Amino acid sequence: MISYKPFYETLYKKGITEYNLIFKQGFSANTLHRIKKGEAISTKTLDSLCYALDCEVSDIIKFEKE
């Protein structure tokens, strides 16, 4: 199962809010809603998040065995 726990840790470390991602970086609220609910996001979105947060993929998602 893919976990987005590292995403929230990265936001906290960098001092970036979801508000900032939506209104200043241009991400849709639906994208953040999907992440919050643990639903799938596209690799394009993942790439955009890595660029906006200046981080690696592992700073956004991780695989957890159920």
C-alpha cells in the first residue's frame, strides 16, 4: 500500500501549507484531498510535487506492506 505520510512530514519540515500548494503553487484542492484520503495520484502530479517542494519521490510517498 502506498502511504503519503512522508508528504506531510516534508510539508512540515519545509514550512509549507496545503493552502500554499493550492493558492500559490496551483495544485488543485482535489489533488490534496486524494492524498489525504490515500487515493492514487498520477506520476505527473508526483513529479510536479517533487518540483514544487524541491524533494525526492521518497519524500512524498513510501510503500508499506499490509
